[in-house]
Amino acid sequence: MAKKKHMHSMKCYFIAAAIILVAVIAISLPIPMQKACTEEAKICPDGSAVGRTGQNCEFTPCPTECNVDSDCVPKECCHPTSCINKALKDVCNLACTAVCEGPLDCGAGSCGCVGNKCTTVLR
């Protein structure tokens, strides 16, 4: 009986030692630090504001800025004369005439990203 009681207490010691060992290992592991960006804002040309984000805490691009030509679309619905970032484009519910009036009508030009600005590119 005493031997059985001794074996039971040995099991408890081993379990307690294992728990302590796991706790010590867990505490000693390095904790990855999450970098917090400052909460400052950049005012964009259109008046909107963007904050910092990402691993390097860089400002997110202004919605009027672009990186590639596909970021840019005609600003106006009918006979467009300028280009804008597609994120700022309103829904077009207008019926336009078939007349070629604007610099982007009838294939005369396209929207492109030049110097990180959406602009009309004539052909």
C-alpha cells in the first residue's frame, strides 16, 4: 500500500515538474513586438486624410494618387476631360450623346498614371 502511495506521489511530482518546465520555457521565449505607427495624418490634394500603415509605417497613398495606369479612370461620365483615381469615381447614371467632344472620347486619349497623378494621355 505504501509503495502504491509512493508511486502516486511520484507521478504528481513529475506532472508538476513538467508543468513548471513548460511554463519556464514559455516565459523565456521572445515575444514578437508589434510595431505601432504614429497616429498622424497626411492631408491629400482632394482634402481627404490618410494615416500610416504597414510594417514600415508609411502613409497609405492618397486616393487621387496612382501607381499604375489601371488606377486611373475618366472623371466625368459624359465627354470626359480629366482623369481621377478609380476609388473616387462616382456611379454614372447618365445617357451620353454619341458626339466626340472630350479629349477621351472616341479613342482620342486615355487615362494614365504619370508622376503618380492620374492624367489625360493623348494619342
